[in-house]
Amino acid sequence: MAEKDVPPRWDRKMQQRLARGEAAALGELYDRFASLVHSLAHRVLGDEQGADSITREVFAHVWEHPETYNPQQGPLRSWVAGLTHRLAVQRLRDSETAALSRGSGATDERQSAARVVEDKVRHASVAARADYIVHSMPAPLRAALELAYFQRRDYRQTAADLGVTEDEARRRLRLGLQLLSTAHDMGAPPGYGGAV
């Protein structure tokens, strides 16, 4: 196994602790990833109660099936994000499908409504991936993007606020935007795969 394929030590140890049934490990995992899970679920569902429910489902699944995480396929953070996304998208599809079946209408109307559901799912997936990317990117890139886009600073003001050169501020903004542009291309947080 190549050195770059070795998962982080914390991820391997956490999986081992969960497999042994250590409740403290689940608490530690929850403390580390609960805000990520909740924000991704909320981004997909747009519903606080639904996000709370998905958060509980994700950590219940991790507790009951720690063996479904394969450290060789990527970081534990990505696996948890992928699990969250899959469960939230399935919940969104189920609720939209249930709403469609309660309504009556012609086949064309149902097909149109089904396309609307898939558009919602696609949009939610892109939004969740963008959120994941922003929270996962290195702090210097995230700080530059936050200054430029949320506080409406130009690259010169961003450079001054960060104490870096203008060229460095432009480089950080460009790289941050390049990372964000992948959200639309992929549609889901990285590390998806494996059984749910």
C-alpha cells in the first residue's frame, strides 16, 4: 500500500473503537462531525426537524454498522458526509414522491412533477457539496472567499485584511473559486461509495 493511501491515524483508530462498541468513540465522533452532518442535511432538506432526524440516523448507522466505513476509500469525514447526503436525498425523494402520489393528475403532470423533484434533488446536492467544499478548504482560502464574497471586499481590501500581497489574495480567491466550481460538476460531497 502506498504511503498516500494510508488513511489518517485518527480515522483508523476511530473505526476500531466504534467496532469494539466504545460509546465514548461515538460521542467523540458526534462532537467532531455533528455540525457538518446537520448542516449538510439541512442544506438538502431545507428543514430543521428533517436535519435533526437525519443527524440521528447518520450516527445510529455509524454506531450500528462501523464496518461499512472503509479507510482505504477515503477519510472518515468524507464517508460521514456521503452517508448524510445519501440519507437526506433519499428522504427528500421519499417526501416529494409521497406528495406526488397524494395528488391526482394526468401522467404528464406526474412526469413533470417528477422532473421538479429531481431538479430539487440536484440543486440540493450542489448546495450541499458547495457547503462541504467551503468547510473543508484550507482556512486561508476560506478566509479570502468570506472577505470577498460575504463582506464584499475587493482583492486589494482582502489582501490588506489578511496581511498578504495582492497577488497572494488573487491566488487564494482564484483557487477557492476553482474548488467551488467543482460543486456543480459533481453534485455530491466527495467520498461517496459503500453501503448504507
